[in-house]
Amino acid sequence: MNESQIPKPSENLPKLRNKKILENPFLASAVVPIAVVLTAIVIVMGLTKLLTIEKDYHNLVEEMSSKTFGNRWVAAFELSKVLANQKVPRDEIPWLVDNLKKIYIENQDPRTKNFIILALTSLPIEFLNNSLSFFETALEDSDAQVRFNALVAIGNYPSGTFKNYSSVLNNLNSNDLGLVQASIFVLAHHKIQAAVPKLRDLVNSKELSTKYAAATALIAFKDEACLPVLKEILTQDNLGEKFNSEQTQNLKLRVVDALRSYHWESLNSELKSVAENGTNLKLSTRAQEVLNFFKN
């Protein structure tokens, strides 16, 4: 799915982006709509000078904990940069996570919550387990943007490591299409078998972006209910007025990559047609690479 095909969550708040998810054939589609230039937000808020001051992570946690400090979300943003640059000693990370959890629970500002999520997603991969329970808590937050960003964070975990998926399943019934589609990708990435019946229902959705997301997700389960829709994606050049030429090609690439990732050969005839007759060189080359991969 292309970035314009997944609706943004309803709240107009700072949004997060994590590079690691871009490597996932499903979650790549969920990340793009929440990507914004964070420094631009800071400039708009007139806080550029404040953000140029280097602060110790202890000071930032103290500012976030203060009930009188007016811009706790700025401190949370600064802390995410400190963590991303690996400036926190590893033996201090458990302390840091515990404090961020406490601040999150006591804080009602969605901006601060969102940047706390950003800070925790900046942890080295071996420390992600320290924050998994936190992200699970964030999935129950009343703010749609916070829940959306928690979904993105969970997408960084290795496939199959996320087990408490009931909240994610509930999102499939949401009226917020952004949450629905982000949840679809998370459930596929972690191969949550309980999601299959609902994904089958969503394959028949009148909302094309949701329909195509659900069909692509079912590749992870090698579920044949998605085959008619996947054939539609691979063989048609016009997928509806919401999809321009570039968006259509990107969607086809998502399907091709997912077929390879899960080694599912049920669409080899369609892949062969794309490889031999496709007008997009990148797509036709990728389709041929996947066919060659299946032969080996």
C-alpha cells in the first residue's frame, strides 16, 4: 500500500517514524502515513533554540516528570534523540524505561505520550523486551494517534514475539481506517492465526485500501481466500480512482515481495505474466527474481 492509501488517524498530533519497519513487506505501508519532519514541528512551535541545547538524559526525565514544566513533550522528543544516538549507558536503560512508563501513566498530553513511544522505539533491539508491556498498555489508550504509534512500535519486534493481540484484533472493527490497516499489518507480521477469519471478511470490504491490505496480509497465512483479490492486483493496471499509476505499481511490488517472503507459489502464473508483459521495469524484474527464487 502507498502512503496516500492508508488514512491518517483522526488526531492531528506529531507522528512517529521508525526506519526498521520499512524493511517489513506489510508494515512498510503502515509507517509512511505517520512520517513527518519532527524538526519542522519544533520550528513551528518556536522552540528551535531550546532544542539546540544538549541535555543529559537525567535532566530530560526530570523535566518530563515535573508538573510545572510546560513542554514535557519537547523533553520527550529530546530524549528520543539521546537514545537514538546511544548516549544512555546500557545499565541505565531499565531505570529509564521504568521512569518513562510512570510518566506515561501520569501524563494526559497525547504529544508527550507519542514522543515517549518514539523514545522507547529508539532503544537498541536487545532492550525492546523492556518496553513491550508498555506498548501493550499504549494499545488501550483513548487517543487514536497513541494507539497507532504503539502499533508501529510493536511492528519492530521479530515475527511471532508479540502474543497479547486482543487489542489489535479489536481495532479491526474501528471506524478509523488508519487503525484498521495498521492493525492488519501487525497481525500479519506476527502471524496471529486468530485474525484470519476477520481478515477474510475484510477482503470483501468496499474500502479498496482496506480490501487490498487484508488480501496482502493473508499471504502470511497462505490463505486461499485472498487469491482472487491478489490476482486482481497483479493483473489490472487500473485499481480504482484512489490509486494512481505509481501507487498501483507500489501495491503490486508489496504483493510480489510478500509472496517471496512467505514462499507462496500459488500465483506463479500471474508472476510470470508480470515478468514477461509488465510495462514497469522494476516490477517485472522483481517478479522474475521471485520466480527464480522459487526454482532454487
